[in-house]
Amino acid sequence: QVQLVESGGGLVQAGGSLRLSCAASGGTFSSYLMGWFRQAPGKEREFVAAINYNGGSTYTAGSLKGRFTISRDNAKNTVYLQMTSLKPEDTAVYYCAAGGGIRVEPVTAYAYWGQGTQVTVSS
């Protein structure tokens, strides 16, 4: 059983940056595919980015490439999401997830989820 705790969310002005962190415990962190998702009010949860077990491969949603970067530190059991040039439409609850498999975008690829952290971008 893996427990995930996100942090780093908050209120930021458009054009600003935030770095989200997700600390994992209770499992072998370095064996998991890690992902970030987000969910805005009234919308479905959507894929943001993923990183493979050793950080050698990353995947980012097309619309977010160039602004969002995922990374991980297996020594610290932590995955990060660096977000830059934030826009009001980035406002959502951001979730960290752990899983495995070939596909990285479906929510069903992930067995463990954090509680989420709110990111609000003001215009």
C-alpha cells in the first residue's frame, strides 16, 4: 500500500510559477510509474504528466509541454511538478498518482492516489 501526499499548491497570479511535490511512503517508490493529474470544477480528471520508475522517460500532455515539467527523486521518495507561465485555466485540484504499465494517460493505469492540492491562478 502506497500513501501519497501532495504539497505546494496555492494562489498565484497569471504568469507565475509553482512547484508541486508529492511524497510517497509505504511502498517501493522507485518501482512505480508516477503521474500528475488535475481536475477543474465540473470537469473530468485529466492527465498532466508522468515519469517512469527511474526518471529516464517523461510524458507531458501536449497542451502543457514547455510549461510543465515532471521530475522525481527516488532517494527522497518524491515526485515534483514544476509549473511555469501559469494561466487561469490551469486552476484545478492537482493529484499525484502511482501505478505501472505501458499506458500513462488513463486514470486506470494508477492504483494509488493522493488527496490533491489546490492550485488557483488569478488573472
